[in-house]
Amino acid sequence: MSHTRKSYEPGHQRSFLVIIDETPECDRAVYFASRRAMRTGGRLVMLAVVSVGDVNQQWLGVGDLMLEEAREEAEGRLDQYAARARNLAGIEPERVLRQGTKAEEILKLIDEDEDIAVLVLAAGTGVEGPGPLVSSLAGVGSGTFPIPITIVPGHLSDEHLDALA
């Protein structure tokens, strides 16, 4: 795992990876990553992960239905944020839908796509902390993470993000 990134080699393009989920801060990550990709001539990769941990094997038919509903919700979020990226930056993001645990699927995608150079996350603004994804990746050993992680403060306005992107 963790190949050398190829994003600056001929025929490759630097990619920003953003995780699409139901959290309110997801929009801030999409905004920043879209604008950054546009301004640097990069591309945007959007990953949505459907968790299989909630499916009880004993109720397989119900589990399959729950999984299909979760997949449809995730596809809808991908559609919504892809349209947002097009409107914000005039770019067409690559959309990836996976099934599994977020942290594992993020690492797998980074390993598979050597153009992904930065993971962009947004921190939550609530009292419960930075958000589940930021917290879980920080605990995974961010010191050994294969690419840089940009954490966008969730409270920043569009204008502030434009100035930073």
C-alpha cells in the first residue's frame, strides 16, 4: 500500500478526494475541494461509502432492502454534490460509491488511484467535536497516512474558503 503519487507525471492529474456523507460539514469540504481543484487545474474525486455494519444477517431480505435504500441515498448525495461542484467550479467530479467501512474504503481508493494527492475533510462545528470522520482518521495513525489531509473548518463562509482555495 501507499504507492508513490503520480499526480504530477505526464498523463496524470492531481486529484482532491472528498468524502460525501450526510454531515452538515460535507458541503464545506466539497466547496473548498472544488474551488481548489479548479484553481490548480486538478480534478475532484467524490467518495460515498455505504456501511454494511448495520445489516443483520438473520434478516437478510430486510438487510438487502436497507442496503439498497442506503445505496440510493448515497447516490442521491453524490448527484447533489456533483451538481454543486459543477456550479461552483465548472468541473465534473469523478463519483465513486463503495460498500464497507469509511476508513478502509478511503485507504483502498487512495491506494488504487495514484493521482489522489490530498484528502479534504471538513470539521464539524458542534460541541461534540470535529466530526466522526475527522476523529476516526486521526485515530488511524494520521502520521502514517499515505497522503496529506486538509481539514477545512466547518464554520468558514464561501468567501473565506475562496480566499484560501
